[in-house]
Amino acid sequence: MEMQTDRRSRLLKILGATTALAGMAWPMLAAAQESAPAAAGDTSSGLTEIVVTATHKTESVQKVAISMLAIDPAKLEQHQVVSFADFANMLPSVSFSTLGPGRSQPFFRGITASGGAASTVGTYLNEIPITTAGRLPEVHIYDVERLEALSGPQGTLFGSSSMAGTIRIITNKAKLGVVEGGIDVQANKYGKGNAGGMIEGFINLPVTDKIAVRLVGFYRHDGGYINNPYATLTYQYTGYTTNNAAVAGKNYNPVDEYGTRATATIQASDDWTITPEFTYQYLDAKGSFNFDPRIGDLAVHDFRPTYDKDGWYQAALTVHGKIGDFDLVSATGYFNRKIRNASDYTYYSVTYDNLAKKDPVDYGVYSKFLDKNGNVIDPTQQYNSLIHQQKFTQEVRLSVPKSWPFDLTVGGFYQFQKAENNGDYYIQGLGQATGTGAWTGFSPAINTTLNPDVLYLVETDQHYKDGAAFAEGSINILSNLKATGGVRYYVSDNGTVGFGGEWKQARKAGCWNSDPTVIYGKFEGNPRLTCINTNTTFHQTGETHKLSLTWQAASDKMLYVTYSTGFRPGGGNRTPRPNYQADTLDNFEFGFKTRWGNNFRFNGAIYYEKWNNMQFGVVVPNTQGSTLTLNAGAARVYGTELDAEWRLGKLVLSASGAYNDAALSKDICNLDANNNYYTQLASCPNSADVAAPKGTRLPRQPRLKLQTTARYNFQVSGLESFVQGTMFYQTSSTSDVIALNDSLLGDTAGFASFDFSAGIKKDKWTAEAFIQNAFDERGILSKNTFCSIQLCANSSRSYPIKPQFFGIKLGYKY
């Protein structure tokens, strides 16, 4: 009876949310039905038809039997979208965690990763995946054909790390026989922050009647809005006083970004088209993008330099052709990325200092260091990293002739990735120390090639190999009823080799000179990877699948039901624990896509998702921060997604929203006294062992997220003009799935923000003024800590939505 009551409650919640979301659209629907006859012959008031390739077929988004949101270039420009955070704001089922530009991780429908090395969301630049867990590359959104956000596992056509959803960024291709170009210039400013600006341009040139090239370039400078006022800090255990004079300043988080894209279209014959493309971007983001409310609004106390310098390029080659009447597509890509990152770790040092004050024997060795003269060395930690990522991708797809009585696409996928990770947690001058706490007579520094002052070193090489064979096809059961099915067989292979730890781990690994007469340079780990205490491998095979039925009730009204699955590969642990396996997602979805007359569109989906074998990360006590990834617990999601657009004369109204009730469907247990995990048990041994009980909300996902826009077009003195207003709204979200951690961090509150813009157009010229977050709402998207939450919660920081931001933009296109 209790289970039935719980199910009824969930059903009532999702039906209530669906009714509330539909409430945004029903008034539009009623008006659209009344005005449909008049509008039917008026194409100027009709909706824009968006053509997508989400299923690797070119078709209207209204004919695709999956829940997806496609954003065309007009809407991207209308909302001043240039970065990931900008377009994620427009996707109701997407939330994300981030530390700033180039350091984001998206989530779909509340499937929020709390462990594992791979992402739960796949991100593609055209045909090639650029997915990177925790560090999604910033693709500058300009001269883009469209964005596609595919909710839920696709089952067949997208594989590894597309478990919860897929984001596709489709750029404009070179056009044969067309000369066109454009330039856009913007000046902007954060309300209380600094000024910035941006210049963007493109040109399309025919080389011959069979070859054309398209070039894109941009430069962007954001002025910054986080303040780092002067401060001093006295460590309680060591008594050392430091200050941040070297890095203090106002608006100290500016961003500089520039890049280029070059593409060509080569019509080799009537049946063969070759499209090479090269994209390069460089990002230089300084300072912190999270703030500490305890210090002040949009303020922090950083004591060491913080920056992220991120350069990447992608070379891609896509070939479309025919073999007889069969369609062939080959997509080849190479991705190369280098990241230099520095972060202030002062509050990690403060945590160790506070622990040392209580327990100097165990923790003094991490906070008190003496130089040759017996003076205390400033214990403030700094983090530097150098990451080099490379990725090769090849996919081939073959589709049967369109004259056949069924559709079928078969293909193969291969991807090889490798990453070189170098992380130095260091204390300046540590290389000249003569002891640490109770340990004396030697320097605890791990002297690497690049840094002689390292306290804790991470240097690893990782490789990932993914292969797949897939097939998806559809057949008409009746003239208006179609069945679609697909399967994807995959193999995943990855491994990590390297070192992680401080001098004690180096000694255990046999890389520490035990000669008592040697004081300095005791680490014997140079050159790189000559000291190894991590060597993991992982291999797994499996399959995902999809089955759907589509009923075309009318030419402009379609209903579908879908069952699809997705997966995320497993991997190995750095600590001596078993490998963790792939986690999977089952999706049960009912959806509809409808148009009413020529001026109203109303789409939606209701779904239930089961997250099985969840990958979950825990920090193992007494291992200097080592994280253990386990398959722990399970979760479920009840949700609904709706979007609508109504064009009535000069007025355009649009709305989209999502309700997601994402929670654990099984307890997550604590580690036991021996740091072992109760993975084989159906439930935790007793209530004291429960870290997160069944029913706990998954973090970072608001239950309700909405966007509504009203745009009015009119003529003034022969100028095409517009005014536009947009509201973004979301409810509160939790910060961590573990009850204790969430109570320490606290939930993020719900908020609403408003954007406004107005502009004019004359021939080839456009001018626009805009203000985003007009009332400077301080909506918080996530909270972060420097170290484990239980130790560093009192120095946590909050990531806000973009503060008030306004500007003017001038454009010219020919």
C-alpha cells in the first residue's frame, strides 16, 4: 500500500508539473486555433521550419520522434549567445556545474555525475565529439547553423558518454557560387564591473564553380565582475601571516578569447561532396568566477594567482557520397588541446592548519615547514597544472536507398583518446625546507622537472579506446504508423599509469632516497613517469538499444513512444580497489509534436528514467585526498518537457520548460571502518551506514526550469524594429547527494532573471541594445569547495548567473 501511495504521489507531481507547463501554452493554442484560418495563407506570420540531422537524416525537427530542442541562428542572435553558459541557459532540461569558462560539465534531466572519469553528456562539433569530463571546450557561437539538444539516451546513433543526452553544435558550411560576408561589433559592460567588447566576422568565397571556402574569426574581451580586495591571513598553528597584495584588485576575472574557423565545400562530382574544416580557439580566463558571500557580494579573498589558459584545435573531414543508390558518410576528426591552469589553494592550507592546531602530530606535517634558518615558510598552497589532450575519431555510416520500403542506417565508430595530466600542489620555498612537523632532517619537497617545491604531485598518462558497430532502421506498419528500432554494440578500453601523492607515497613506491645524509632532492621520480604507484586497466563490452513507435495523426501532428538506453564506460581506481563498471540509463518516453495552423507549435514529452549501477566518487580517509569511484546506488527521474511558439502578426511569444524529479531509488552507503564499501549488499547494514537514503534528490538540478520570451516587430520611419523581453526562472536545487555534505553547503535558492533588448534594421545594417539580468539578480547555480566538503564547507564559494550585463551591437551583412 505504501509503494502504491508513493507511485500515485509521483504521478500526481508529474501530471501537476505537466499541467503547469502546459498552462504556458494553452492560451497560445486557443488563440492560434481561432486565428489559424486567417494565418494559413499568410506565410509572413508562419513559423520558421528548422531542419535538423539529429538522427543522421535531414528532416524537420517536427518529424523527429525524440525530445529535442533546436535553436536556429536567429534565436541565437536574439539572445546574444556566444558561450556554453549562454545557450545552456536556454535549455530547460540542462543544468551544469562549472568553475568558469572552459571548465563546465553539463547534465540532462537531473542525471548529475558524482563520480567517474567520463561525462554523462556527449558534445559534438558538427559530426565529431569533443566531449571532455569537467572541461567542456568553449565553442564560440557565431556563424552557427543551429544548436541541437537531444534529451535522454539516444540508444543507437550516439554512444560513449551520451548516456543522458547529446549537445550538437552545427556550424555554417561554405556555399558554392555565393559571395557573402558580415561583421559584428559589440561594446558591453557588467553593471558594477568593467567594460568589454567583441568583434566577429565571416566571409564566404567561391573558388571555382565546384569549390567554395568560408572563413570565420572573432576576438572577445569580457571586463570582469569579481573583486579580490586586499586581505591578510594569519595561520593559527604556524603563526605565519600572509597577504594577497600581489593579486588583489577589482574586477579581477577578465576573459580574453579569440579564434578562427575555416571550412571548404568541394563538389567532387554530382554524388560526392568533401567538407574539410579547421577550428582553433584560445581562451585566457583570469581570476575566480565563484564568489564567497561571507566576504561580500561578488567578492573573494584569493592569495595566489588563478587563471586558465586553454588552447585547442579540431581538424575534421566529412565525406558525403553514393555507392550505387546507397548513401555513405565518413567523418574523421582530430582534436588537440593544451590547458595551463593555476588555482589559489589558500583555504586548503587553512584547513590543514586548523587540523594541525588540534592534532599537530598527524597534521603538522602538512602545514609547518622550516627553512635553513629555522624560520617558518609561508604554508600557502598553489596549484598548477598542465594538461595535454588528443583525440582521434572515425565514423562511417551507410544508408539504404530512399526507394526501399524501409529506412536503415548501419555504421561503425572508433575513437582513441590520450591525456597527459600534470598537477603540482606546491608551496613556494618548500624545496629548501629542512623538515615538516615532527619529521626533520630532510626536505619533503618532490622536486619535479618544472617545479622544485611540490608538496603533492599528480602526473599520469591516460588512454581511452572506444569502438562500436550500430544499426538503426524504421518501417511503416501502416501508412501513418512507423516502427523504429536500433542497437549499438560497443567495446571500451581505458587505462591510467602514473604517480599521485606526496613524499610518503613516493617512499612506498621506492622513489625516495632513504640515505639520511641526503637532505634535498630525495625524490627519484625524474624524468616524468619514472615513479609509478598507479597502473590501472579496464575493458568492457556491451550494447545499447532503442525501440519506438510513431503515429502521424495528421500531417502536422505526431505522437511517439520510445524506449532507449545509454551507457557511460567504467574505469580503474588509483587506490588498490576493484575497477568500477559502466553505468546505464533506461528511458521510457511518450512525446508529441504538433503544429496548429500556420502560426503555432506545441511540443512535449513525458518520461521516466532509471539510472542503474551509478558511478559514485568518495574521498577515502587518510589517503591524502585520493578519490575512489564505485558503482553505488541507483536513481530514477520522473519528468516532462514542453516548448511552444506562437506567431500572431507582429507579436511572437515562445516558452519552454522542464520539470524533473530526480532522486535516489536505492540507498548509498558509507565506507566501513576499513575503508571498504558495501557494494555487494542489497542495502546498508544499518541506518548509521546510510550516507544518502533512498528518495534523496540528485544535486544541481532544479525541479522546474522555464524560459519565456515576447518579441514585437514593427516599422519606424521605414526601419525594421523590434523590442524583446525574456524571463528565466528556476526553482531551488540541492548541492550534494550526501545528506551531511548537502547540509554543510546548503541548497541554492530559486530565482528569476530578466533580459531586454531593442533594435533596428536598415538594408544590410543592424543596430541593437540589450541588457541581461536587468535587475542584477544574484541567482546561484552551484556551490564549490577547495577540498572535501566536510573539511572546507566554511570556505565554499558560489557560482552565480551572469550579473547585470548590457551593451550595444552593430552589424553589417551582405
